[in-house]
Amino acid sequence: MSIEIVRVADKEAVAAHSAEVVAAVCNATSRTVHVALAGGTTPERCHELLAPLVSDWGHVHLWLSDERAVGPDDDDSNFKMVRRSLLDGIQIPAGNVHRVLGERGADDAAALYQAEVLDAVVAGADGLPLFDVIMCGMGPDGHTCSLFPGHPEIHVDDRLVVGLHDSPKPPPDRITFTLPLLHAAKRLMLLVAGEEKRDAMAKVAAGPDPAVPASMLSLGALEVVVDGAAAP
């Protein structure tokens, strides 16, 4: 268990620092790199800044750490946001972009995505698929990915991707990475910006608590990039 907190000035700096970290990982090698992107406004800006920083996208595989159970052109789709903020501005092989098939429904989409992860991402020493970078956002309630306070998905330890049907935020049906897959990543990043997230950020800094799902990320090697407004 470890947590590193990187404090930067503002939301733009959170996005910029995170983009630089991901770009450095991608540019450091020519071998296959697996990066899971996040939904939300701060990750969206990160994607925009990331696009020109990677010198060659040919060896990079892009995933989503969570998605809504909707089609790729739905306004609620995280993939639609990623396409707009990143994919439309880069040259990347179509087979390197791994979309959650949200239109299949939460449970089917989760099972299909888990199978795709297991097939494409090489396992680490613990037998779990080893992502090079997984990015996560956080809501004011402390949720991360689509792991919400008081919901059972935070306790799932026998699946890597799971569907849920009762999200407290619309749309209710979603697909999310689970904690075992998140913890296995070589680099796990939590992007936090905005004064409305200060209370939740204080709880993350205090250590793992299932009532604050984002705090449970620190059971792995977590890097939190937080702006001055959200820093406790």
C-alpha cells in the first residue's frame, strides 16, 4: 500500500501533469503499452493535452476504466468523449482502441470487456492483467470509476470488470474496472480538481475506507494529482 500526492496549482495543471506522465510512459519504449483512460472533465482535458505528446501511437493500446451502458454516439458515452478529446487528433491503429460495448447492456458488456482484457493484456506476477497506466477520476462523493459509496461493486474480488444497474448518477447502468484490476496496474493515477472535492480528497489522504471508494485505490501504488482547490 502506498500513496503519493502531487499537488499542482489548478485544474489545468492537473491535466497537464497527468498528460506528461502518460506520454513519458508511452515514449519510453517501443513495446506494447496499455493505458486505461478515465471519464470526466479533468481527464478530458488531459486527453486533449496528451494527443501531441506521444511521438508514436502505434504501440499504444487505449482502454476505458469505466463506461456507461450506452452506444458510442450517445452523449453519456465516455468513449464519445475520448474520441472527441483524443482519438480524432491522433493516428492509432483501429485494433489498438478497445471500446466497451455499452449498447450490449451492463452485464454482457462487462463480461466481454473482461475477456478482451484477459486476452490482450499480459499478466503480472500475481496473475492479473498488468496495465502500464490506469487513470481514474473522483466525484465529490468519493466515487471513482463507477465504484460508488455503499454499493457492492467496491467489494468484488472475483471479477476484473463488472456491470452495475443502480448508479446514483445517471445513467444507472454502467461498466467498471474492479479494485483487483486497478490495484494490479504498474501506475495508478487519480486526478482530482475543484473545491467541491476537498472533503473527499481529505478522506482519500486519510487512508483506505470502503465508504470512500477512491481511498481504496491506495491499497495499490497510487499517485494522486490534486489541485490547490481540492487539496486538504
